[in-house]
Amino acid sequence: MKISNIQLQPDPYKPFHLSQGYRAGDLLFISGQTAIGDDGQLQGIGDFDVQAEKAFQNLEKVLKAGGSSLPNVIKVTILLRDMGNFNKIVALRKRFFTAPYPADTIMEVSSLYSPDALIEIEAVAVADEAAER
């Protein structure tokens, strides 16, 4: 099975010594995406809505770079600093994903990579050319 690193240019994760994700055969494993911009800076400090939107956009960007897309996400894990934002996540899932929706784990955590980060989303997806629905 061919295993390849998913890369973005510029890669805002490079300073953290981690990969955006990997493609192993027809499966993609995407690292947790936050509201980090191309400049490596966290966007929307103090604003969950801005951070959540950017995290989903970043997830979409990495999936595309790996040969997949949001409709092919089969599992997501969403980490929240405040479970009070649960209903907002449900609305964003409806907007960014399509039925049948991916399997999901949503949990509240006390901290993420930065004390100002409010959300992180990781995913497993199937490559576009292998997906059949």
C-alpha cells in the first residue's frame, strides 16, 4: 500500500513538527485542524464562530490536497473548549457535510495547542476516486 504525506504550501503546521495528514492507499488521515491561517497565526481569537468556520475550511483544504473532499469524510473528531457551542457544531456539520453524515465524536477539552484555540477537527476520509455512494 502506498503511503504519502499530504502537504500544503505554505504549511502553517511546519513549526509544530507534524504533518497535515497522510494518505494510506485510499484512506486519508487528517491532523486536527484549527483556525490557524496561512501565516501560522490563530484567527478569530475569542470568537468561536470565526474559529469554527476557519477550522472547517482548513479541513476542506487538506482533504483536497490529499485527493479527497468533505462528502468523503467518514469519521470526524471535534474537540471543543466549551460544549456550550454544541448546537453551533451541529449546524456547521449540516452545512459542511452531507447525508449520510460522518461518524463523529465531539468532546470538551480543557485546552488545545493554544489557550486561545476554541476548536480542533480531525478526520478520516476516502479518496475521491475510491468513493462510491
